Amino acid sequence: MKNPLPRTIFLKDYQAPAFLIDTTDLRFELGEESTRVLSRLLMRRNPLHLEHSAAPLVLNGQNMQLESLAIDGRMLAADEYRVDEEFLTIFMLPRAVDENGAGFILECVTVIKPQENTSLEGLYKSKKMFCTQCEAEGFRKITYYLDRPDVMSRFSTCVVAEEARYPILLSNGNAVAQGREEDGRHWVRWEDPFRKPCYLFALVAGDLACVEDSFTTCSGRTITLRIFVEDKDVDKCDHAMLSLKNAMAWDEKVYGREYDLDIFMIVAVDDFNMGAMENKGLNIFNTSCVLANPATTTDTGFQRVEAVVAHEYFHNWSGNRVTCRDWFQLSLKEGFTVFRDAEFSSDMGSRTVKRIDDVSFLRTAQFAEDAGPMAHSVRPESYMEISNFYTLTIYEKGAEVVRMIRELLGEDAFRRGSDLYFDRHDGQAATTEDFVRAMEAASGVDLTLFRRWYSQAGTPQLRVREQFDASAQTYTLLVEQSCPPTPEQPEKLPFHIPLRMGLLDRGGQAVALCLQGESSPGALERVLSVTQASQSFVFTGVHERPVPSLLRGFSAPVKLHFDHSRDELMFLMTHDSDGFNRWNAGQQLAVGVLQELLGDYQAGRTLVLDQRVVTAWDHVLQSCIDKCRRHQPQDKEMVSQLLTLPSEAYLSELASEIDVAGIHAVREFVADTLARTLAGKFAVLHGLHAADGVFRADAAGIARRALRNTCLAYLMRTENAHWLEVCRRQFEDAHNMTDVGSALRLLVNCELPEAAPVRRKALQDFYTRWQHEALVVDQWFSVQATSSLPGTLDQVLSLMQHPAFDIRNPNKVRALIGAFCGQNALHFHEISGVGYEFLAERILQLNVLNPQIASRLLTPLTRWRKYDDTRQRLMRVQLQRIATEPALSSDVYEVVVKSLK
Ligand code: TRP
Ligand code: ZN
């Protein structure tokens, strides 16, 4: 394979580009055998480059054939340039270029084979459609170019293809001309008036249906909105279109950002490595993130579409108008944009539930990344393969860093900071430092120490203790922070942590918070600025020992330790004014109990559930039932969150050594006990939320279905065949995928012997009914891959032979292999090591076809340090087996080598 040993790229080595590209004119002649790309670049030396007039011109380019090369119309002879695996180097340029910085025109014709491109990076084919994915470094597989985000150019693109096969020809910007040629080909010429880096370039050609709408901006401009999909998917575009219009209006209102082009297009493709891509004016989406329809899509799917459509749209400002100087700054656009889309989703639905979902995800997956061998800071210092750095740390922790800035600045100053950032850097390639400086300048808040969140990896631990002095009427919080070592960062300096908090008196009322030395009456909630390794906060005028509510809304991505008693946690569950902390109190109560039970399980003691968990869950059920009966408003989605036990993945992240079977067993024990003890109330609540006639994807509808299915899941544990029958009927009668899919999942995991024939029939019927809907078949694969019943790996192996499975399609790989290895700990970590061997084989297979997917799939194996000796050894054997493969992609190589270190 191409790669020798991948190089490491360092942030400290950043240099401005030696050349600039003012305009980029491209012509694509798309063909069935191969595609010709004609490129005409207006270039000049960068006056800001250090070694101004010495450097040769070095262009990136891979996997292509150079047909011709000319400068200012003169063809270059073979000895005037060099082509190797990665670069095109031109030694001599016209004298005027070097002497007075004159511009020159570089023309180059290359031939590529999109049909053979299984990496889904660069120009490739998805089914019968041509499409592109250029971020981060895919443009270099299309033509020779300066493939780096700080080289921004004005693009015009002419797409030429056979009209019968490819009636739709798209690129960035506006269509400015089109025509026909005699040979059955036609062409469209697109011009993008905004300078952009090549990673935002896009091209699509295919036979696509189009759903059209429009949006009138705040300044009165009318924007054409188009979603291009396969014919059969035209009925699945409404939700994306509505989400897009909501996002456009929201960005105007909340950030003062108006859309800039006259047209905004989305194209849905089946084969896509990630969720979607924000190419200027021409977003390309994984079908899974744009298509939605009640019959085929779960409520979670609907919410994902809304979030991803908004995310890509928001990139038009946070990413495109202001882009990244280099890929070390990736979180500048991704962290900020995730923060923006999370706030948007919060405004569209339940803010508390959105926060709960995001924090659950962060605390399991991102914290695990921070504790693993690939841990890196939000602004990494180095990488081998940039594709490996589209991580939870860059995205989710990056969003938390922006959120913390808002916590420290307050909402108004944060908005002034964002306005200033967009204003100062519009049209530029910026850095995270530019972002922080704008926030400081607009607010006057000093973020010097805060910057460590960008440079230090790892999850800080916050230990808080309390002291109440009854005679002095003071209450003191002693806060200590530390951060475990991560690769290359053995020591950490203290972080600047916004600690949002309140104090509750015994009646559950908020205590006025007056810090020693302050005279003001004191707010009921505050954000404490924790900046030192050890620090105390003394509150005065506190008459009785309060119960502290700490880290409200999860104001910082840290692990908080405070010794709340179980009774205090129950008290917070009902009295805390902060919805997130009410939920979190219940989770911490359950975590404490589960961890204690795990100790009992490991020591072979009989398991006995602390009655307080039952009481707490009983209380949640009863108060929901009461409110339903009195028709009082309540956040029912929140209720189903309150009733859900911490996941096995979260418990695993918290453990120092993961006991897969033990964690599964004790969590099952608690869920079963709750189900048996509270069956009556689960049944009442289930009855109160029986199937609704009309389907609505709104907050109320989503909450109703979530609650109904949460109750049903508990009731299925009661080993009462009645509920099996209820579940079977829901599977057969429901008209929406949330209810059908939930029922199928319950049937697939049900241990009752009489469930077996029901399960077989359900799986068969489901496939027969939905075999023509790829995204539903993905759900069918993943529900089977995540089953906790015995024999799951064999089932996965046989599904890999199923005609609907295709290892070249990332959605299929994620649904079957990814789900089994990443979400089925019980079976993947089976003590014989067959799960590990299975994964290693798939990785070696995918390493050749699609390195990005191969590398992502590796994640569960990299966490070997968290397991017992036997599993550690078995996992390492498989990692070493991969490492000895001679033709490893840089993607897989980097992850394997770093995780074996
Ligand atoms: N910029 C995209 C987003 O977050 C991410 C993305 C889409 C991507 N496709 C990719 C990153 C392929 C790397 C490779 O919205
Ligand atoms: Zn993004």
C-alpha cells in the first residue's frame, strides 16, 4: 500500500503557506471508466511566508494520474517537476513570480477513478451517484492542490456528464450557465462568490428527486432551499426541511447570523463515513441524518435529523465564513457548532432532557476517550492522521469548553463575544486563540487560566468537602482539583472551572448565597470560579447545615465527588430547582447502590436492593401518575429519564477495572427488582400512555412514547406472559418506528421461553416488511447485534452473510459490527476472546477498503487497560496481530501503535 511510515505533524511547526490560490476553476468530465479533472489555478507567492522567494511549489495529490501540466500556458517538461505518492513538486517558476510576486496560472489535467474509490473520501460513487467528501484532506484525491484550510480561493466549477444518467449536476454556490453537447452529455457551471478552503468543495451528479421550499431572511432576501434524494425518499424530507427553516430563523435570532448565498442545498447519500458535511451551499448528508418519516424513523432518529441539519447549517458561519487556520484548530468550528446545535435543540424541545442526553454521552464516551490511549486535548499538539481526530473530545468536550466560557461570561457578554469573533474574523482562517481573545475583549473577563482547557487533556476530578460552623453561621465548601496523567502529559496545571451551585435548606428552599467579604444580599444560585488546586468558598449567614447542589446543569466536564448521603440524594431528587441535578441525584443514588451490589456480587453474597432506590423510583412513578390524573403539566420525557438506571457503559467508565458480567448482572438485578416491586405503578403509567391515535413528532408525542416504552421495558421483566402479549401486539399494530422498534428490541432481549417463537416471527416479519428501506434494515441489524441473549456473535456472523449486508457501506458496518463491538460489552468481551478476534478480522478487511471506518471500529480494542489480565492479554494479541500487517493505512496504524504503547 501507499503509506511508508506515517509522519507526525506538529502544531508547533505551523507555517503560513508559501503560495496562495486566488481563483480555482475546475472542469469535471465524469465518466463510467474514469473522470478527467481540469484545473486552472491563479496563484502567487504568499507575501507573508517566511522564506519568501525560495520555496518550490509543492502541491498535495494522491491516487491520480497526471495528464498534463502547464504554467502560464507553457507545458512543463518532465524535468521541471516531480510527482511522487503524495506530492507534485515544481522546481522553477517564471522569474516575475519570484522577483516581484506576480501571479501565474497553473493548469493541470488529472485522471481519477471514482468508481474504485471505496474510502469514500475525495470523489466517489454512492450507488449510481457521484459525490464528494473533502474534509479533512480528501480534495488531494481529486486534483493537485494546496490542500490546507488556510489557503482560501474563489471556486468556479463546470460539471460535465451524460445527461440520461446524471440529469442533476451540482456544486457550490450559484448555477450560472448550462448547456448540452452533441454526444448526450450536458454541463452546468457553478460559481461560489465566497472564498473558501478546498475542504468545503463539493460536487454531486446523479438522477435525483428534489424537494423545494424557501426561507425569507431577516433582511428580506428569499433563499431557495432544496433537498435532493432518491425518488423513493421524497416522502422523508419534511422533517429535515422544517428543521432547516427553524435553524435559519434561530441563528438570526440567537446569533444575529443571516444566510449569505441565494440557495442552500442538501443531498442525501447512502455511503458516507460520517453524519454530514457542511460544504458551502451544498451540504452532503448521510441518509441516516436527513431522511425521516414516522413509519421508518424512531423519535431519536427525528431528533438526530433536526440536530444534524442545524449543525451543518450553523457551520455556514462557525466553520465556513470563519474557518480553521489548520486542523489543530478543528474544535474551533466543531466544538462551537456542537454547542450551537445543542442550544438550538434545547430551544426546540426539552432543555433539561437535551442536557441529560448530552451529559450522559459525554460522561460515558468522552470520559472514556480521555482515560484511554488516544486521549488528546481540545487543541491537539500533534497527529499522524487527521481523520483520527474527529473525536468526542474535539466535538463534545469542545462544546463544553464553549459552554463554560458562556458560564463565566454570562449570556449577554457571550453574545457580544461571538459577534466580535464573527466580525473580526469573517473571511479568515482563524484559531481557537482568536476565539478566546474575542470573548475576552467583549467581556473584560480574563481567560488566561481558562486556556488550559484547550491544551491539557484528561478529565479533571473535583473533590468537594463541606464544613458547617453553627456558631459563626458559615458554611464552607472546600474544593480540590486534580487531573490524571494522559499520554505525553504526566503533570497538569489547575483548570479554570465554573462551578454552578446552590444551597438548599431543610425545607428544600434555596439559601441566599453571600460569600465572605461580600455585602450584597446574595443570589440563590451562583457560578463559583475554581482556579486553584485547592480553594475554599465561605458562605455567611447560613443558619442550618444546608444540602449543596453542585455543578448544576453540569457546568463543567469534570468528575465531581461529594459525599452526599443516600437520603440527601433522595432529597435533591425531589427538591433541587435544577432539573439536571434532580436527575443526576437519582443517577448518583443508583450508581452508589449498583457499585455496592457489584462488591456483593463479586464476593458471592446474596444481592439485596437498598429500599431507598425503590422508594425513589416509586416516588417518581406516583408523582407522574398524580399529575397525569390532575392534568397538571409536567416534562414526561424527563420522567422516563428519571426512571432509567445508569447504563452499563457509564458504570464501566466509572470502574477502575471493568467486570463486564458483574455490571450486567447487578444492573439486571436492580431493574428486575424495581419491575417486580413497582409493577402495579408501571402498569398504571403504561395504561395512562397507551398508544395515541395520531402520530406527532413533537415534544409531547415523543415524551408519551418514551414513557410508554420505558414502562413496558420494566413490565417485560415481570415474567408475566401478559406483557409479552402486549409487546407483541404493539409490535404488530403500531404505525410508528419508535413503538415498533422498541417492541422489537424487547422481544429480541426477552428471556422468557415462550418469547422465542414470537421473536423469530417478529424478526422475520420486520425484515420482509422493510427490506427495501436501507435505514430500517440497519435498525434490524443493530437490534440483533446488541442482544444480551446467548449466541449473539454467531447471529452476527450469519448476518454478515445476509444479502442486505454490505461491508462497503459504513451504515451497515456500524449497524452490525460497530453495534456488536461497541454496544454489546457482554458478548464482545466474552472471556474466550472470540469477539476480539472477530473485530480484528473485520479491521484488517476494512483497512484496505475504508481506513476511516476501520480506525473508528478499533476503539473498543484500544481500551484493554480497563479489563482483567486475561482479557488484556487477548485484546493485545489482536492489536499486535493488526500491528504486524504490512500494509496498514495511516488511520489504523496511528491508533494501533498508540494503543499498544
Ligand atoms: N465537518 C463534518 C461535521 O462535523 C464532519 C465530517 C463529515 C467529516 N464527513 C467527514 C470529517 C469525513 C472527516 C471525514 O459536520
Ligand atoms: Zn461539524
